[in-house]
Amino acid sequence: MPWLQLKMEIKPELSDQFEDILLAAGCAAVTYEDTADQPIFEPDLGTTPLWQHTTITGLFAAEHDLQQTEQFIRQAHQQIFDNTPFPPYKAEILEDKDWEREWMKNYHPMQFGNRLWICPSWRDVPDPDAVNLMLDPGLAFGTGTHPTTALCLEWLDGQDLNNKTVTDYGCGSGILGIAALLLGASHVTSVDIDPQALQATRDNLQRNQLANSLMDVYFPEKAPEAEVDVLVANILAGPLIALAPTLAKRVRSGGLLALSGLLRQQAEEIRATYSEWFDLDPVTEREEWIRVTGKKR
């Protein structure tokens, strides 16, 4: 089914009012995007920040009359904002596409380190002799395309994981834990707060024809506190700092740690926090994102 799309450039402090106007006009979905390439990396807890130059998009069923829809929005705008000029906008018809397949078309196999390939489950593997992880992320984070995931995958590829136990804290799609198993780990404990992530992890474990007994998945409050040989956590700086005592306790003496989901300017605080328990390596950086690794004393 085709859709009518209406885009407007707005001030972020007016976003709630404009969203209400679009919904009242019969909008099926409202989204926000950055008009001027202004990054927002890690918002404060409980906040939903918007960019200084924000575009709001309303998606309507194509049978909506464009002229009547525009007239309704203009009238509502005038009632709420009085003499404020109506913002610049663009209306267009979106062609009918299978948007899931559009994304799938552009997701290609990627190599990390010397042995490991991440391969979309709907594509052929480029090297049958490599360590090939077949992945369909579903609604969970973790495809290998983000620098933090790539940094973790490359680190795992460089470790001797044979017969090692691993915890993947914040597992998302399960990509890191499954990579560890394919690289020789004997067992992985995967942890996430999102039930969709835990489901995606289970699905990808089966997709790679790995036995369910090789991996356990948990919500954080249910996860065992047993020590493991390797712990990876690709989340955000705030949770990593808050969880530091918990994560440190789950790594055995001499065990390895890899943290990511971090920006360059967060390196000092993360290193200061985790140096209480770990001897840390030099920071590895990619596109302003970093990875912090170390060995537990």
C-alpha cells in the first residue's frame, strides 16, 4: 500500500505540539530525524533529546486527501501557535515497498579479524572454510555494522577462546556470544534487559546449528553470578559504570574483559572505574567509539 508522507522542519521544543497535530489529522506514525547532522550520543536517563534542527515526519494512508490534510494541519497550527509562521514542509507519495527486504538487500557479509565472518542468513557465505556466523538480528541491536560491535568481534577473533566460558552482557542479537562459541568457547551466558533481544539470541543460536546447551539466556536479575573466563559488554558508559562491581565479580582471576558502546571522551572515567579490578590495555578506537580491554588481577 502506498503512503502519503508529510515532512516539516520544526524547533525541538515544539515537537510535542506538532506530534499532537499530526496524530489529530489521522497520521499513522510520527518520526523525528536530524536535519543538520548534529550527533546525540548518550542521553541522560529518562530524557528524549532532539536535535536543534529537527524534521518531523507524519505518515498517512494514501487515501488521505492531501489538500484537506494540509488545511487541517494549518488550522490546528494557527489555533495553537497564533501568528507564528507555518514551518517549511514537503508532501510526497511513497511507493509501495517491502521495507524489510530493502534493508536486507544492503546487508552484506563482513569479515572481522582473521577468521570470523558475519553473514546475513539469507546470503551465501564468501568463504566456506572461515568461521561463519549466520545472523538475522530481528529487532535486536548487533549486526556488525556499528563500530562498537566490530571492535568487540575483532577482539574476540584475536583471543584463544578454546574451552573458555564467556558472558555476553547486553547480548542484543546474540552476535558476540555466538561468535565466541564458533571461535571455540565451551559455554556462553547471554544477558539482556530486552525480551526481544533474548528471543533473537535464541533464534540465531539455532540458525547457526549450535546446541541449546551451549548457551543460557537471562534477564539481568536472573543471571548466575558464577565466574567466567571472558566477559564482553557492549552497552553504554552509564550502565557500564553502574554495573562495574557486578561485572568485575563475574570474571575469574586472570580472566579477560572487553567493554564497548563507549565514546572517546568516556575512556578516562571507564578506565578509572575498572582499573580497581583489572590491568587495562591501551584503548582501541574507531570513528570516535572505543573499546576497553584488560585482565583481572
